[in-house]
Amino acid sequence: MTTLHIVLSDLEVTHATLSKITLLQNKLSANVIWYLHHHQRLFDRRYFTHELAGISGELQANHESKIAQIELKIKKHFPKSSVYQCKDKYWSKQVNSNATKLDPIVIVRSKTGLTSADNQHISQNKSTVFIINQEKWYSDGKAVGAIDPFHEDDEDNKSDMKVVEFMRKWCTPAEQSEPYLLHVIHIPPLAIEYEKQIEALHKEQIYRFAKTIKCSKSVISFTRGTPEDALLSYADNNKVDFIVLGCREHSLFDKWLNGSTISALLSHQSCDLVLINTP
């Protein structure tokens, strides 16, 4: 059975977060394990420990009280789930020791964004990672899969096929009657005079890919613009809760859609993502 490994860095958990995890658990028929990542960077240096010795006890007591409150809240909503505390600077080692290769990791963004530990795991990710914020979803997990079968280093389009496979499992029959795959047509400024030819080329390639995977044209939508802006605008205009992206074997911060689309999307607090790695 699949297990969802939930990593929470903020010392709070919102009702929206709990609702999202419940939906993920039901959609994926999964068990749930929580990790409360609370590395205390304030006391990393020895001289800090010495100089702040007088107040460190009180700080530690407040910290442990918050942790206990979070554990209680999680256990109330997920009584069968396990809750671990992770005090290391990076949480990947502890999570990976409990997870199988196919288990999805769920990173809950802190209020200040992704932490260095989050980014460290994402850059080395080998499976599926959900990245969610602590705000409510519009439509209970409505998703769109971004496809872009134009990569020389993925001639078999394994990355896009993984996205399609995920979307077919995620979408309900009713949702599968609407467009759930999206391709961004980016026209470089210097090629604007050839925009009709470029758009035709994109659509021809996408429909060829759709034919190979036995996918109806009706479930594919197109949008124009720079990839990250176009994806965000489409998600906002269509009340999409998260964007599903395929990632090839190289680092997630390397080329994708002619540039750093994934890293650009990761910087947006409001954008929930699913990153699917292709071995």
C-alpha cells in the first residue's frame, strides 16, 4: 500500500492543510506518516549556546509545547498515522529511510516559502513530490498536467507519459471529459513573424503525441506565453488547484520548457505542484 510522507516545517498546521492531506490520502488510497521538521538553527553555533544559556531552557520549553500541540491536532484528524520529529538540518535522510521508491513525498510550504532542506530534497528527488501551501484549494484538488514533447534528451517522451498516467488516475470520469492536459506555446520575440507556423508545429507535435498514447484531442488545451507565466495564468483562470510536471533524470533545476520553469514555479507561494521524476 502507498504511504504519503508529509513534511511540515512550520510549527502550525492549518485546517486547509489537513483537508488537502485527507483528499490526497483518499485519492491515492494511502497511509499517512507525518514529519515535523524543526531544526533549531539558533543553537547551531557553540558560542550561541553558551551566550544564550540563560534563556535557552525557556525557548526549548515553548518549542516543545508547540510541537505537542501540532502532534495532538494531527492525531485528532489522522488517529492511525505516525508522527515523527526530525531535528536534523536536512530531513531527507530520515524520510528516505522510511519510504519506498514509489512513496510520494508531500512538502508543506512554510509561510516563508521552501526551506533549504526542502530544496535539497527536491533537487535530488527520485520519486513523486507534492508541494502544497497552507491555503484552501479552489476545487478539491483539480489538476492540470503540463506536457511538452519537444525534448532531445527525452525522445520517447517518458516524462510526459508519466504526467498523462498520473492525470488519468487522478481525474474522476467527469473531469476526464474536460481538458486536463495543457501545452504552452511559447513564441520567442524574434520569431513573432513566424508565430502561425510555430503554433501549427506545436499543435501537430502535441496531437502526434496524443495519438501515440491513445489520448483524445478534446482533453488537451493550449495556452500562449512564457511557460511559468502561462501555466500560472491558466491555473488561476480555470480554478486549477495544482500543476503536474514531469521531471527528467537530471536536476529539477536544469532545463525544462526551454529554461527554469520548475524553479520559477517553485518560487511562487500560491502555486501547488506535483513533480513526477522519470528515472
